Amino acid sequence: MALRFFRYLRGYVLLKLEGKKIERFLNMALTRGIKFWDVRYLGKDRVLLRVRWGAVRALRHISRATSTRLTVQEKIGLPFLVSRLKRRRAFLGGALFFLALVYCLSLFVWRVEVTGAQKLSPGEVLKVAAQAGLKPGVLRRQVNGKEVERVLKEQLPQLAWVGVEVRGTQATIKVVEKKLPEPAAGPAHIVARKAGLIKELLVLEGTPKVKEGDTVLPGQVLIAGEEMTVPQGEGEPSPVYVRAKGIVKARVWYQGYGEARLEEKGERPTGRKAQSICLEVGGRRWRLYGSDASPFSCYRVEETRYNLSLGRNFSLPVAVEKKVYYEWELYKLRRTPQEARRLAEERARAYLRACLPEGARLVGEQVEEVKGPKEEGLVRVSIRWEVEEDIGQIKEFTPEGGQEGRINGGNQDPRGGSTGGHGNSGSLRRTPESYREGHGSATAFAGRRVCLTW
């Protein structure tokens, strides 16, 4: 590669040599130290070769001495390019002017975009950035990214983080907005989201209605959103309605179910695939790639068709159809009773893990095998988990209308925030169909299914 580059810088030519004494010509050139390369024989008494431009004069003397004819076919290299450009001064000047113009334009920022803005409008961010010196048409070296970030943070307090990146003629302002807590709406109770046994009660605001060791039911008030106060100078207390805050942890029981077969039959993908592409024009089809028939005996096929159109209302009679064949195989597995039980337990635990809310802590586990007919060839397992979790959720109420109100789902934290809850407890929970072997619902697959049978 380096040799070719140096040859291009020095310049070389493609010569055509004709005559009866070509071998003598080549030998005389070698003895005089003239190097040539890429020698190609065109037939009887004709040869093409490449040689540096400075050796052409010496080769002409050898040509006359050997009675051969030497013709220059092509001139290649930088010296010949410069010579041609000198004869086309207008073209050279235009090219240089164009390159200078492109270089000058590349020194400016021509596009500014904002990413990450959700509540704030991009226009508002761009307006503040323009005040800090970042706008279309400004020189790149005049853009101070740190200064722009500082101004944006000062004038837009909704932003938690700002980053400015300039690449080429485009500047990108990346922002991350602050997640402000929603203001409390009105008075509310903390009620039980599910049944459980109270283990810990922390009241920050409101009046507790239960104590540790109590058993509660779903919807039962745990911390009331009212407090009794005694006004100065009066003897009778009066209620003050507040938004209850606190943490109520209870023991909750979950039950999961899993099963596994001792002998399993089914189909599974092998990972191999093949595809074909066809072009359809006016009802006629041409295969561009692959085969119309599947190379596999057991497979799934996914078809995609692209119709060409001009705009929205004018369709062309041209379409491209793509088929992808995925190979599947039939399989048969045999498990020992111990292996089937372990698999059933894994499926039951996977279901229970999916049911647990965030922050829940496992306290105890009970595993029980569900007996069934032996001829079924099926092992069933039921697992019961004892979990400690926060069961409180907000339920707003209107003092004049009693304690009815809408529910803002969520567990209370010490700051009054809330997180979502999961399901009911205490009843038998069966594993979703995707965890039950032999009875699960498979993922939907676009296209046709063609497969062998047992």
C-alpha cells in the first residue's frame, strides 16, 4: 500500500510495447536499472507494462535500439493531475472556493436540538440557551458549554441535570427534569390493601385504629385521617381532618402452585432459519433470494409484504415479499420424580416472586406435594410463603360525606409518599398458564405453522 502511494506521488505511466524483440527490450531496461511492474502479455509481440514517468525517455532510446514501438496508454499520478488542473484554472478555482466555503460553514453551529424535555417545552429551553450564547449561526469556538449549563440550571429550576454536546454543526442540549412530588389533595385515611397480621405500626400523622397483633381485613382503616384537638378556652375536643401518614407492616400469606410432567413431548426452536425474497410486478413473481419452499421439515414461517406506492393515494403494482423459515424440532424428555418435583417447585417460586410487591421480606416457607392419580404422570407442588410487607394505602374521604372517597393506591412511607400494591392474599393462587408444563399458552407467532406429528 505504501509503495503504491509513493508511485502515485511520483507519477507513472501505462505503456504498450509492440515488436519482435520485446524480450531484448526488457532485458536492456533491467540492465540499465529501470524497474517496471504489472507486465501483461496481450498476444504475439504485444505487452503492457507500468513504469515510472522519469524512465520513459530512457526507454525510448532502448525502443529505437531494439526496433520496437512504444506507446503511452495512460498517465497516472499526482503530477499529471496537477498538470490537468493548471489547464482548467476556472474549475480549480471553483473547487478551492467550494472547499473553503464548506470549511467556513463547518465552523458554525447550524442546528440546536433538545432531548429529554417532557414537561418543559423545547422552545423554552432553546430560548434560555440562546441568551447564554448557544443558537444557530454562532461560531463553535464561542460556545461555552459550562456557561450554557449554568444559565439553564439557574433560569429553569425544573431541571435536575443539563448537558451540552457540540458535534460538527449540531449542538444537543440533554436535560433531565426534576420529579417533584404531587401535592397532597385533602384528608385521607390509610386503609389495609389486603388481609394480614399487624407486626409493626408507625404513625406520623393521624390516629391509629389498630395495634400490633391485630388481624385486619382489606379496606379496614389502619390510621384515621383525623385528630382530636382541644381549643383554648373550651373543654370539648373537636376533630381536625388531616392526611394520614405512617407505615403499617403486616404478615401476609401467599400461595403458589407448580407442576411438571414425568414425560414431556413438544416442539422447540433449534435456532436455524432460512429466508426467501420475491419481487412481484403486475401479478408476475421473480425470486430474488432463497427458495420458495422451506428447507426444514418442521418449521414456522413468518411472512412480510411491502407494497410500493407514490404518496398515500397512488399504489404501484410492485411488491416485495419476504419469508423467514424458523426450524423447530420434536423432542421428548423423561424425568425422575425428584427432578419433576424440583422443577415444579421452581415454577411455583417463580410465580410467587412475581406476585410479591417491592420491599416485601420473606419470613417463612411451607412446601407441600399435592397428591393426584399416579397414572397421570404429573407432579404437583403447592408452596405457601409468609411475607412481611407494608399493606397500607391511601383512601381519601370528604368529612361532610363520611369516610367515602377515592383510593390513591400505594403504601405509605415516612414522608407521606406511596407505592403500589399487588393482589389479594390468603386464598389459593394457581400458577399462570405459562408456568404450567403441558398446559401453558405459548407466545403468539405471526405466520403459518407446519410441523410433523408424533
